[in-house]
Amino acid sequence: MTRTIKLKTVLPYTPETVWKALTKPELLGSWFMENNIEPTQGHYFTFRMKPQKGWDGITHCKVISVEPLKHIAYTYRGEATGEKALACAGIHSDTADKLTKGIFTKLDTVLSFTLEPTCGGTILSMEHSGYKGLKLVIISLIMQMGWKKQLRKKLPKVLERITNE
């Protein structure tokens, strides 16, 4: 059993602007997580957050593919429990906590973003692949909710801010 999260959103901003929000550490950090990314193939970097219940706050990454203004992909690895995925998705309920309690797994996935210019903006496609096994498939369903929030609410706010600077 494997699963890939696939999301697509149309943003009314140029590919250059969207690319900045995906590859400049301070901008990526303002809508996702603090990081030290460089859009250079082979670059190792981390995403960091305050440690949370079930997670040390660190995601380890390596850029595996980059085509400036068009595509970036990197490994996305860490260890966490189901509570971490719930927290990132903004889900807090006794039922959800009970369902994910005890789910501990190593995340060894690939995250990629593809930008396609369109009339008046950019089509941003995101794929987060490599969820293998029942535990990770469950985690992926929760993480998909978090990704939707990031790409459809938080990222557009950053893009609006940087175009008005």
C-alpha cells in the first residue's frame, strides 16, 4: 500500500514570485517552516519547528532535482508519531488523538513542486510521495489537510505581501 499527496493550485502571481516563496529561506519559513534551503542539487538542509508532542521538530532534506523557476524536489525525512501530523493539520480532538496514539514511524518521502506559467499567474503542483504501509498512508491523509492549508491560505498571503513590497 502506497500513497502520494497531489495538490494543484492556481496563484495569480508570476512563476518568479512563486519560486522565491519556495526557495528563499526567509520566505519559505514565513508560510511553512524555518529552514536553510538553497535551490542547488545535492544541498542538505533542515526544516525546523519548536518540538511538539511526538516530534523533535526537525525534518531532514536533500535537494534531488532543481530546474530554476520550474521545478524543485527534495527528500523529506523525519521521525514522528501521529500526534505531530494532527498538530500540523490543526486537528485537535479526543477521537483523532485516540486513532493516532501509538502510531510512530519514520517518514522517508519526496516533496516536489512544479510551476507552470498560465494566463495571469502560475499553476503550482505539489506532490509528496513515498508514503508506504498502513501507518504512513494514515499519516498522509492527515498531512494532506495540512498541505491544503499551507498552499491555499498561508502561501498566498506571503505572495501578496512580497508583491506589494
